[in-house]
Amino acid sequence: MSLLNVFDIAGSGMSAQSIRLNTTASNLANAESVAPRGEATYRARHPVFAAELETAAGGHLPLPSETGAAEGSNVQVLGIVESDKPLNIRYEPDHPYANENGYVAYPNVNPVEEMSNMISASRSFQINVEMMNTARSLAERVLNMGR
Amino acid sequence: MKISIDNALGLHPQALALRSERTSLLARNIAQADTPGYKSRDIDFQSVLAEQMKGTPMQGTLSGTNHAHITQATNGQGGYDVQYRVPLMPSLDGNTVDVQSEQSKFAENNMRFLASLRFVDGRFGSLVTAIKGE
């Protein structure tokens, strides 16, 4: 029954969004972490989402019941990439990790961007939870049919 | 007099199956709302149900005369098309899911699912009454 696919789909969405929340938390927590000289400074991390591989044959779009929610339905996290935006260079000559010119490299985390990312991820998570609840109540009603 | 359960239930069993299929499709759209390049998709409920009630699977409107022709996208079993939605406002990453409209469609679809369910339930109730003859 394809109603039960909703659980798989929403579950994969929730786990993907929680990974996104996790990277956001890590980015915000490390927004001001400076690495000692010679070590790589922390860079903002972001997950890459993808729809799980679709069947390529003939432009055929599979229905959820055909693929058993295994293909094309679930949200997959391909990996986590580090942002290659330039690091935040600040002039702080009295900082212990300053280089010989007095500059310190701070992470390239943009807190505003991260906050909006966090809100977006938590909203998407909520929507997935609601979807799951709805599917559950529908399935319950079906089970109670004819009583 | 013969009671046919299929006749008694009418089109509602098919409608229920299609509604649950659509629930799952819309759920997929909503779950993929943040996936770059994902295209929102849906089934055209009216035409699919009409075709199913006619008893003819909905395929064969295009005929391939050359082996290089792209085959029409149909699913193997009941023969209905999943179509891409015409995007209102595609985002830069190629995603065409509009979460708000998908959510309202999801809610509407579930309402209609429950309506069909209520009908089927009612018909079963009537059948039981007829069988018991009380």
C-alpha cells in the first residue's frame, strides 16, 4: 500500500534535514574558532541533498508503489561539502595565532546565513513530521474500515 | 437478486487506490523540497480515474514507428502517467517544488481520500444491513 511509503519518504526527509541542522549547529558553534598557525581553519559545512537514483530507462517516472520508495523517493545526503568562500581575515596583532603580519584567519561562517538555514531546516523537518502523522491517521482509518 | 460487491462499491475502491498513490507522490514532492534539481510531479487524477473506469489503460496515444523514438512514460501496471508540474517559480538550483501549494494539495487529497473511505464504509454498512435483513 502506497500510504505506507509516506513513512519511508518522510523518514528519509527528516534524517536529511536533521543532518542539515547538525551541520548548521557545527558551523555556528565554530563561527569564531581560530586554528593555530599551520593548521587548517574551520570552514562552513553544508550537506548536499539528492533524490535517490531514478530509473533511467526511457524517461520513465516510477510511481512510489512501483519502486517501493527505494528509488526516486527518498532524500539522500550525498555528502557534506566545505564552503570554499574566502576565510574571514581580521587584523588582530595581539592574537596568539596571528601571522607575522598580524592577521588572523577566522572561519568563513556567515551566522545570518546559518540562522536562516536552521529555520528552513526545522520547518522542513516539521512538515515531514506532519506528513507522517497525516499518513498514519489515514492508515488507521483504513484499518478501521467496515467496523 | 444477486448482490455484486464490486457494483455496490462503485468507483470508490479505484479512487482510494489512486488517492493513496497520489498521497505518496505529494509526500515525495514535499520531502524533496530542498533537493537541488528535483522536479515536482503529480498525476492528473480526473483523467486517470476516467480512463480506469472505462477499463482501458491509458497508453498508446503515441505510437513509435522507429526504434529510436522515446517511449511514452507510463507505468507498467495500471497505466497512468506521472507528469511534471508546470513550475510557478522555479528556484535557481533547478528545484520546482512549491511547498505551500504541495501542502495544500496534500491536504485536499487526504480530504478526498477520507471522503471515498467514508463512502466505501457506508456501502459496506448497507451491505451488512442487507445481509442481516433486520
